[in-house]
Amino acid sequence: MLHSKARLPLIASLSVTAFLLCLFMLGVLVHRVDASPGALQDPKQANRAFSVVTTSEFTPTHWVYLPLTARGQAVQTFGYGIQVNSAGDASANIGHIKTLGFGWMKAQVPWKNVEPNPGDYRWDAWDQLIGAYHAEGIKTLVSIVKAPNWARPSNTNFSVEGPPADPATYASFVGQFSGRYCGKVQAIEVWSEQNIFYEWGGEPLDAARYVSLLRAAYLAIKSACPSISVVSGAPTPTGAGAPVAIDDVVYLQQMYQAGLRNYCDAIGAHPYGYNNPPDARLGYTDPADPSYKNHRSFFFRETLEAYRTVMVSFGDANKRIWPTEFGWPSTIYPEPGYEYAYSNTLAEQAQYSVMAYQMAQAWGWIGPMFLWNLDFGVTEPWSTLAYWSLLRPDPVPAYAALAAMPK
């Protein structure tokens, strides 16, 4: 806790107004605003016109205190982004992102590769990558994942990725990362898809344990670079149960119950649409392919609206959701388990991608969105990841559609 008793005698003699002003300038006191009933209605009541919540719809209610570490200016605006392969051609990808008219890129940082041994940092590749995008004015979100074996529990399942035994080791790494790239990296997503076993070491899925990790990371990041926005790790959309996974909406509720609200600037989400249009809801049918229609998690819109409802219910309506991955795959030769990708034509992939950006921008409670992905069709053309790629290696129709999309 950063509030020192030594400060109290100094401010005791100030007037109430001056006291409040001092706290506000220090970043300790902020004026909380709660949305009016109209602005906080269940998002599922929004019609196809996609009503927008504006600042005029908010009314102040009371003062709340925030830690000094939260003084950084979080990104609270919409943005256009896309995931790149960090091993790809950065120069070419920068050109593509500019052609698309996007302002953000996302890359995944495997902690285990950067710090393979305690204190042994391998920064060179990231210095070059992050420096290149920064030099061209492209903002960067990184998702920091995959603990090195030395930091993981000794009895964990090392055949899958997982978290550290001690959150302090992760906090130390993200703190080093934040200090090194302060001013060049605008946002950090703390872990990813922690509600599914193969991203959590096969260990018991535990939202409270994740929030402990998030808390340690948040404090370290804000201490090293207050301007970096901290995004909570996006759960994977799922209706599966333990021990394989926890329903992502249930998991989000559990994260809030464990204190999520206090340790992030934005809520991460992965609202994949499978083979359903972005404006479709549960109950949508397609006689040509009835698969992937029987649960909320298969629908882009349903997932985002469900998250928004949870946020509102926990009094966190002023934060934005960042879709740190989303998209629609398309291929004529799907691997087993990806048959739904055959249902999406390349034209539909283009249409759905554009529609998703436009819908989300109109809602008014979505932050930067990151389409999955730009270049895995170039770097890993044999992989199922290529089904989503805009480059294979030539641009697919979604590339031109997104470049032409008004922004």
C-alpha cells in the first residue's frame, strides 16, 4: 500500500476543498461516474441501430479512491488493430498495417523465451520489433504468457503451457519489460485464456489465483510505466466444464468476485464468431451448416454483450472491453475440429470482419480491437492458424475490404 501515514499531518491543516484537490492531483482521488439507467441498460436490448452511450448520459454519484499506481492514462477509445507473428517480416507487416489504415498491432511475448533462466534476459529481438513499430507510429499491445519451466510449480504438467508458482516472478518480468519499453508499448494483456486447462498448466482452474497474478503484474507495470494500459487476460469462449475449462462468463464473474476491477484498465475478450455472422444471436440457424449454433460462446455479439452485462453488474461500466483476438476462419481443406471454417467463404470472412469492427465502434464500450491474424498464412502456411490470416501469402478479400472500410 502506497498511502503513508507520514503524509497525514501535512494535509490535516488543509481545507476540505484543498485536500480533495491535492488527492486528485496525486492521482489518488477520482470522481466516479455511473451510467444513467438508460446508458446502463442490458446491452441485449440494443437494436440493430447499435445505440451509442455518450458522455452526456452519465451522472456523477460519489468519490472513490484509487491506488497511486493507477495514475497512468488508460486507453479509453476505439481502435483498429491486428495480431502479427513476432517472427514475421516486421517491415512488410508495418506496410500492410498502414495499408489497412490500422493504428495498432498485437504480438504475443512468450516469457519463457525472453527469460529462459532467472535474470537471463534475451531482449534483442523485442528491441528490434517494438522499436520498428514505434518508429512508424503504430501502437503496440503485447500479451505476456507462457511461464518458463524454472518459474512453474514442480508438480505441474509441463506438456502444456502454464502460470508461475509465485506471481512475484511474473511481476518481476513484466516490470522489467514495462520499464524497458515504456513509451513504446501502450498496453499489456496479462496472460491469455486462463480458463482452459492447456493455458493453465493442467492445474485446477482458479479465477482467484489468476487475479492474484494480475494484481502482482498490475502493480509492477504501473510502478515501472504508469502510462501502459493493463488489460485482463481474455478467457476463451466456452461452455465446457471443469476440469477442462470454465464457462468464460462464469469465469469473468469469478474474477470480479476476486477483485478484478481494482487491477486492470480494460477487460480482455476473445469473441470468435465461428461460422456465425457477427450480428447473429443464440437461436440463429443456417440449414446449410447447423453446427456451432447451440451455445452463446459461438457468437461474437453474444460473448461481448454477456461480458458487458457482467461488468455493469459489478459497477465497472466505465471500463472498455478490448477484443484482443477475434475473427472468422475460412478454408476449403479444414483439419479435424475446424470443419466450421469450411462454412465461411472468403467473401463472408471479409463481410463479417468489417461488420464486427463497425458494430463494436458504434456500441461505444469497446476499446481497440485486434483481428486474428495478419501473417500466419505466410509464416506458418501449413498451420490451422492460416485459416484466419489476411495474407496466404497473397491478400485474401478481407484485406481489401478492411482497407476500404471507413475508420
